[in-house]
Amino acid sequence: MNAIAKQLYCPVCESTPLDVCPTEACRQWRELIRTQLSQGMSETEIKQYFVDNYGARVLAEPPRTGLNWLVYILPPVIILAGAFFLFRSFREWTKPKVASAGSGAERTEASSPDKDDYVTRLEEELKKRK
Amino acid sequence: MTETIPQKRGVPLWVQIIIWLFIVGLLALVGVILSKRQQGTVQPGAAIPDFTLPLFSGYEYEGRSEVKLSDFQGKLVVLNFWASWCKPCEQEAAELEAAWKFYEPGGEVIFLGIDYVDTEPEGRAYLKKFGITYSNGPDMGTKISQMFRIRGVPETYFIDQYGVLYYVKVGPFLSVDEIKSIIAQKLP
């Protein structure tokens, strides 16, 4: 009986599962579950009875329909997106950002062809003046 | 010679726009839900949408096992939300029944009881205990109570002959006269 009651919430006391709720309304519900079990009803049938009579909001796990899907999709999507952006940010923080233009030995990926051309011409000018 | 080369890589603009739109949409949705929750009950002056109330056996209306609000156009409807587990409801049960007995012969006023989040055996026992005779039925799926955005029980809604709510009583009535005075506001 408690296994089923744990999966239900009475609308009168919204944040307390039925199995531990001390109100009279919840006591009546637990009694009803006990009666239904003794009549041979299955867990699914009992839960369906409660949904039909009191609405889907009595379920601890909202049914996977309509806007309720957001409850199931949003948290993993947000966690994955957060992990992705963290990974990207860490990778960029750890990348070398300083390039040595004089030697030409170290260049960052961000160097554009225009920059290369500029550096080459600069080096040529410097050589001419030596 | 060293120089800092700016990093040009980042999240594309279209991705940023989608993310922001998503966040704004989500916040708007949460805002709408929260504001609906804090609105309180339906306020006087509101036209009440039609709804269907199934009736307990023995508490039918003129032999019908379910009624619609629209069935009572031209009549004043007193809609009382109650539950067998609700102690304050017991305080007003006798007053409501006495008021019903007063208006029943005239046929201008209809009393409807809506049993909120209750089990049928307990609800029936309550009706029997207090000798209630006017039509009563369960709020299947709590659809009607959600429509009225009730905050608890007992709550009573007075709907005029045009289907417009004109008075809300939160909590139990203290006397039959209190009920009569509210009904008298809309009776010729």
C-alpha cells in the first residue's frame, strides 16, 4: 500500500507524499488504496483511478504528455549544454594566446594570412636596414 | 617582440539568439504559471465558463445524473465546494440545507454541492449525516475547482441569472440569513 501511496500526492497538501501525509484527506486516500488492493486492483489501475478522479497532478511523476515533457527534457539538456560550454571555456583558457612575432617560430592559430604577410614584410624591412 | 592576438572563436550569433530566446521563453512560462497561482479565486464580475458536474446517485437533478451550468440559465446558482474531511464545512452544512429548503419551492435558485478531493463513501456519509438534499457530485479530475481556482474548502460561489459570478464566500457561512442576504441581492 505504501509503495503506491509514495507515488501519489494529495492536492490538499501539495508537497507531502501520500504515504507520510498526516491529514484526514490523505488518510482517506490511503484507506481507499487499501480497499482497492484488497479488491485485486493492480498498481496501474489504482493510479489511473486517482488520475481520473483527482487529476494528473496527484502523480509524483507527471505523465509524459504535452508541456510535461519539459520536466524530462530540460534538465538533461541544460546539464549537457552547461558541460559543453564549460569544456569549451576550459579549453580556450588553457590554449596559448601569446605569439612571438619576431622569430616567426611560434604562431597562434588565430594568425591570419594578412598578419603573416605583414610580419614577412616587416622582417624583410628589418633585414634591409641591418 | 611579442603581441597578443585576439581570439575570434566563440559561440555563433544564431546559437546565442536561440539560447536567449529559449531562456526568455522559459522565464515567461514560469512567470505566467506563478502569476496564475497567485491570482486567487475567480473574481466577481467574471462570466463563468460552462462545465459539467456528474451527480451522486440519490442526489440527481430532476432525474439527471449530470448537469451543466448552462442548464440553469435564468436561475441563480449557489455553488458550494466542500469535502468530508473539512471541519469548517460541517459548520455551514445545516445552514446551506436550510437555505435550500427555503428557496426550493420557488425554483429561482439552484444549490449545487461539489465534493472536492474526497472519496465517494466518505462524501456520501457526510451528505447523509447532515441531511443534505440538494444536488451534489464529485469534482472529477478537480477540473471545476481548478477553473474557479479555489484556495480551499468551504468556498461558495454565487452566479447570477446571466452566468456571471457576483459573490464569493471563502470559509463557512455563519447563519442562514447570511446566505439569504447574498441571494437577495440578485432576486427581483
